Amino acid sequence: MGDEVWVARVYISEKDHGRRRSLLKEMLAILHDEVKLPGVIVFRGIAGFGASGEVHAADMLRLTVDLPEVIEFFDAPDAVAAAIARLAPMVPPGHIIHWPATRHGQ
């Protein structure tokens, strides 16, 4: 069997900004330097829309793009809870989700 972990996803936009730099870079620094997660992956979407209903998509006709980004990570439940607590004030409510999973091969 494996050990219990939580998987978390944070939904942001590439134009979102933190206090000093892009929100993505700020969140990665927090997860790496403060929370010290063993790994994080970022997915950049090719299209998406949020609550506003405005579709953002990568295509040749648009000069400026505001594509969706997803930050995903997993670790022990207490570590993921600490990461979520640290990131939650930086994003709108409902933009972070998590669920239990099993890590195999440990």
C-alpha cells in the first residue's frame, strides 16, 4: 500500500500579480522557500474562462494573452494544509481545491 497525501490545485491567471512580481513567481517562491514542498508543477492552459465568462485563448490574432495557469502539488496533509493557508489570501475564494490521494511506491 502507499501513504496518504493531499493533492492541491490553485487556479490563477498569467496576468495576476502579487506584491512585487507575478503571482505565479510569488507563489512558487512561497511553496519552495517557506513551505518547503518537495515538488510543484505548473500547467499553462491554452484556453479557459472564469466567473466573468470572458474566454481567454492562445491564438495567432491576439497580441496580449491572459491564459489560465494551474499550480499543482501534493504532500502530507499537514504540509498541504499549511501551503493552502499561506496561498489562500492571495487568490479569490474558491480558486484552491484539494483532495486526498495515495502515494504509491513509498
